[in-house]
Amino acid sequence: MSELIRQPVNMPPDDTTRDGDLGVTPQLLGDDPNLEQRMTELGYETARTERPGVWSPITQRDRAIYDRDSVDLISPMSLSRDGIASKRKIRAARVGSHGTHVVSATEGTELSVTDRKRRGNGRRRLGRSDP
């Protein structure tokens, strides 16, 4: 019989990632606070010039890009074009005064901005009353 191999308890499962995705709806953004300025104040910097919306801690600047933690600010492609008529793919979401590489335009994330309450789905389990 083979001996059971155990992973140390503090190791994450193999299918985890080192990033967190946050959805951004450009049409709902005000000018203040400015996202680029706020991310910098929180200790983050744009991590990859070829990938808008990827932010990593400044304290991890000395690590290889894939060894850094990151926060990805993403917006649905269909909401990120801001009147661009061309059908070519864009990488950076158009977010006005917030900067040109702050949020990425991503295909397939449209459901993240669906307001189910407005669509008539009354099922809600928030555990607290609405304000």
C-alpha cells in the first residue's frame, strides 16, 4: 500500500489564483475619488503595461509578475467602449478622468452588472434589511 502524502495545512489548493477581480461599471463612476489616485494611495501600481486594469502592491515590485498578488479592475466590454464605432478589440475600458490603463475591458462579464432586484427577482438573502 502506498503511503498517504499530505500537503502542509497552510498551502492553498492547486486551483486558486493570486488575484481578486473587481467589477467596474464605467457609467456609474463619478470623478471623485479618482480610481488611479486611490489605488496608488492604497499602495498599488499598474503591474503590466500590456494589461490595463491589473494592479499589484508596490511592496511586491521586486517579484516576478506571476508571483505578485494582484487586484484586477474589470469592466464588461459592451459597457467599456464609450462610443467607439470600430469593432476592433480594446484592452482598456474607457473610464473618463480615471486614466487610460486603470480598468480592463473584458468579454463575458456582463452578468456582473445585472441588477436582479430591478429585474423583478424577489429572492434576496442578505441577512439584513435594505437601507
